[in-house]
Amino acid sequence: MKAVKITIVILSAALLAIGIGTTASAFHSGGVAECGGCHSMHSPAAGGSFLLVGTDQSSTCLSCHEHAGDTGPSSYHVSTAEADMPVGTAPLQRTPGGDFGWLKKTYTFVVRGSTITEEGATHGHNIVAADKGYAADTTNTTAPGGTFSSANLACNSCHDPHGKYRRLSDGTIATSGAPIIGNGSYNTSAVPAAGEAVGAYRLLAGAGYSKAPFTGVPAAKTPSTYNRTEAATQTRTAYGVATGGGHSTWGNWCGACHGDMHSTGNYVHPVDQGLGSTIMGLYNSYVKSGDMSGTSANSFNSLAPFSSNTGDYTVLAGLAQNNDSQLGGPASTDQVNCMSCHRAHATGFPEMLRWNMENEFMVKNSVYQVSERGRTTAGEQAAGYYDRPVTQFASYQRVFCNKCHAQD
């Protein structure tokens, strides 16, 4: 009997590995996962705390979310192993949030006779993950515009690893009240019925969280297949505007740590407010430098996403596609948010921006800027744009702020 049981387990594992299993689900599945995935009762990592399987919280997360041996975008991975991105090779992941591997890419180049060093640490949130070679930001010892200590920045600063935050059937975000039946992040996620709940978007933390003073959880949906090149079609994450019931706007959520940048009345760049008719018109018309022939039906660009003025998760799920079926541009009431210009984890450009702001041109003489930014291959620079063909831009493409401002 024991041999039969072992055979069944092995066979089941094999079926799941090749995608035949019918009951497979994500490890987190919208809420807290099995305890043994992150904690070890009897053999925690040396020097670790909370019985974690990694030395620290982020190392524990990356024990699954980084995988040595990747050759391209891979599943739920948000970090490329250092051995998989030698000099001249870009990080491999293409998630909407970016790849933490960019933090390990430092570039040196000459600008008007002066040698410039673009430190890897400038490329994103410097999580502390000792097992994976990530260390605290030594330049910004606290969050820019806030007091959160960089030495304490970890994956669980923003994500609740125990997945307590959930969306109830009436749309309310809570930490109890109904069991979580599955992940609420995807366009394919179940709609919770009365007495049920789904997990908050990306296990993001909300009001009452112990790590940061969030006021609620922001609304969004993403395609179920999201870690992918955008060489052919774009991946659209549908950001929403939902207030009340435990929700937060995106600006206020990021402002929990970056308060001086995003506190009410102190926006350096407008955020969490309607685009208005002028910006809407420019966004919808702008195709590339010198080309204003676009229409609202096909103007969406994932290098400059926006928040749709809705808190209806069914509507957001319909917009969250990766096949270019939902390229409609914004209405005047749709909003700019922090993610319109930045990715959440890290990018190939300073300040975790979605495009290069440090040059006059993104594309020059029909090629991506390479040597001017210390890159050794065009592919390395193209990776920052998620492998978009250079032909999607003008032969002399100026910075992508112009998608909304059209000053080029």
C-alpha cells in the first residue's frame, strides 16, 4: 500500500509539472499559503528569524520568486539570478512591476566630457535580501519624501505575506468576514459570491498593516499571463480608482512611505486627479515624436498606463489583456497615477522609470541609445522597453513624457 501511495504522489506531481493536473493553483492563491513553504519548524535558515527558510523576509520570498537557470521571462519570478545576467545581458523578467535584477546593473559612460556612473541602486526599490545579494540603499537611507528606513525595506513592506487583506462580495476590503476562495488579481479570477472573498490585488497591504501606514488597498487587475515580452503585443495592467470600503488611491498608497512627494496639496506632479480634456486629447493623438495621428481607440501604451475612473473589478478585468484587444485610451475623467511613470520593483532606468529620462532621445537614428548610457548591446537597452521593436518609436524619439505633454 505504501508503494502505491508513493507512486500516486509522484504521478500527480508529474501531471502538475506538465500542466495536466486539474486542481493545481498558485502557491499563495490569494491568501496565506501553506506555512511550510516559508517557515521551517526545525531547521530555519542560519541566523534567520521567525523560523524563515531564508536569512530574511525578502530572501524567503525570492526563494520562489527568483529561479537560477531562467532563460527568459518565467512565471511569477520578479528577480533574475545574478549568474543569469552577465555583463551585456539584461535581467530576464518582464513583469508589470519590473525585475529587481536591474539593481545589480551599474553603468558608466561619458556625458559632455564627464564620466557618469549610473548606480544599479538607482533603478528601483532596494529590498534587503542577503541570500540573493540585495542590500539596503546607501544613498537614500530613508524613503525619498518620507521617513521609512531603507534598512528595513523588504518585500513584506508592501505585500502582506499572510494575505489577510481580501475583497468581499460587496467590494469592501477587509481582513476578515469571509474566507478567501482564490486570487483576486487576474482577469480570470473568480467573482466572490455572498459569504466569499478573493485576495487583494497582489497581496498588497492596507489599513492597519504593521509595516507602513497604508490607508487602504488600491484597485487593479492584470492578465493571468503577465510575465512576458511585449515584442509583439502589450501587457495591460488595468489600474482603477476605488475609494471607501478599505480602498486607497494609488497615489495615497505609495504616499504611505513617500509622503512629502504624495501628500495632499504637495504633489510635485499631479496624481490621482482627472487627466482633463487637453491631456486626454494629447495622449490619444500621440503615437511617437512628430506623429499625432492616433485615435482614442488604439492609443493605450503600457509605457504610460493610467487609472480608469472605475472601482468595478469586472470592468478592470475586461481591460486587463495581453493580446492588444483593449488598447482604448483614457477619458478625461481617467487619472494619472504613480505607476503611469514608474514600475513598482525596478527598471532598466534611473528612478525606476518606464523609460530613459537621462538622454534627450530614447531612440536616436533609429536605434536604441546604447553606448551613450553605458550599455554594451542594443538588446540590453531594448529589455528596458520590454523588447519593443525600435520601429514603434520615431527615428529620433524623445522622452516618453511627451505621450501626455506632446512637446516634441
